[in-house]
Amino acid sequence: MQKKFKIVSAILGDSYRSNDEHLFACPYCKHHKKKLSVNIEKNVYKCWICETTGKDIRRIVRRYGDFNQLQEWDKLSNRVNITDFDNIFAIEEDNEPLPEKLDMPQGFTSLNNEPSLSASPALNYLKRRGVTEADILYWKMGYCMEGRYAKRVIVPSFDVNGDLNYFIARAFSSDPRKYLNPPCSKDVVFNELYLEWDTDLIITEGVFDAIVAGPNAVPILGSTLRPNSKLFMKIVQNDTPVFLALDPDAVKKEQRIIKMFLNYGVELYKIDTVGYEDIAEMGREEFIRRKQNAIAVVESDYLLEQAIANI
């Protein structure tokens, strides 16, 4: 514990002791008084001014320390794969092929405008799914009545520069192909333009789940979340707390993602989705209630739980 305390002190500066806790100056709100309470033994911290809290001091080491301090912290915590942390960002941008420009599909009509008669099937479909007018405006939804994506609702995605980087095309007719993907990579941060990285991020399966979950929610578009994916790198780089809300039947995928996040020290919470096919079916009120009751995923507890489950 003393070695960990020295690392925290090297990062945050002088402190004074109060019972089992040490009070430091808070690096988040930068208040002039020492109001960040850190309990090394319990591995938690809280600022009594800005109310920033955390269930893993590693977040502070990761954000405000250097790599050597992080590496030393991980050794003391018996964390695995500590040398992989920087490797996931070791991408030479000059060697990356530039993505091809993606355009809205042929015949795209925005639903943000005064709806015409042709928009009725798309609007009726969205209404049945619980999508509100505010959702339509926020997500800049539209539809197509001709071309490859005819009779489909279009939910576009924009990168941090405001350029189209993907879109979801969901059939509102009886087409057996519910979704039709655009001709581009799925390795995007869906609607990155609107995401905030310094607050809770909700990860869902699909875009309609994300619509229900709220403005700071992002769909993973199938199984595209992996250590070198753009979304994962953004989360780790920004030390963003994650609320995981996958479909109940995605057990193996969920286990893989949880393990991946824990390996990189991401503050992680799991939202219970049992009882519904997905979040879209759950509805907003129930989702908000379940998010409030989300369970923090702690590495030691999670590993023990998995070990018991495999007996």
C-alpha cells in the first residue's frame, strides 16, 4: 500500500491524512483546498467539491500520471497485459489508407423537414418503435423510397468533423433483410460528433437501443468492438466510464468485452437487460431505472464470479 501511496503522491502532490484516507488537491476541479479523498486500501476516491468519484484509483494514475507510473501501479496490482496499453495506439497514421467518402443513399429524404405523404410509412414504423419527434431531429433520421435502400429508415452517423461515416438502413416494409449495410467499414464511432467523452458512455448493440438509452449512447454495430477499434481507443484515451447494456442473449460477447475493458482499467458498469429482447423493447423509463441500479464491474469480483460459473 505504501508503494501505491507514493505513486499517487508523486502525481497529486502533498496530502494530509484523515482516518484511513488521504486528502489531496483534486486534479479534476482544481479547487485550492485538498478535498479529494483517496482510500488506497479500498481503491476508491471522491472529491467533496466537484463530487467526482471512482472505484479504481488506476483511473487517476492513467489520466494524470506517466506510463512508467501506470506500469508500476499495474505491477503492484498484478494486472496483466500492462505493456499492451500503448501498443493499441501504435498506429502510424501516415500509413493508414484514407477512408472513401461516404454519401447519403440515393433518394434519401430527411424527416427533419415538414413530412410529406411518402414519409408516412417510415414515420409509422418509427412511432411503433417508440421513436419520438425529438429523437428524429436529434439523430437526423430520414428514409428512402427508391434505389438500393428503398423502403428503409436511414439513421446517419457523423464523425467528429461532421462528415458522414456510416448509416443504418432499417426496412420498414416486409423485406426479409431487416438491415442493409453501406459499402464501408464498420470500424467507426457512431455519431461521434455528438458524444461526450468526459461523462458516462452507454454502449448498446444496435442504433435503436442507443436511441432509447439516451444522447450519450453508442451502438457497437455487431461485434466491431475490439482493442484496436476506434471506439475502444477513444474510451481508453479519454478514460471514459462505460455502462454496458447488451442484449440478454449476447452472453459470450458481453464476457469478451468486459474482460477487454477490465484489462485496460476502464471504469465499467453493467446494466441488467434480462426480461426484454433488447433495450429498444424495454423503453426509456425502464432503462433509466435499470441504469440507476447498474452494478459496478470490479475485476476481482468478476473473475471470481466467472470461476464459480464454470465449476
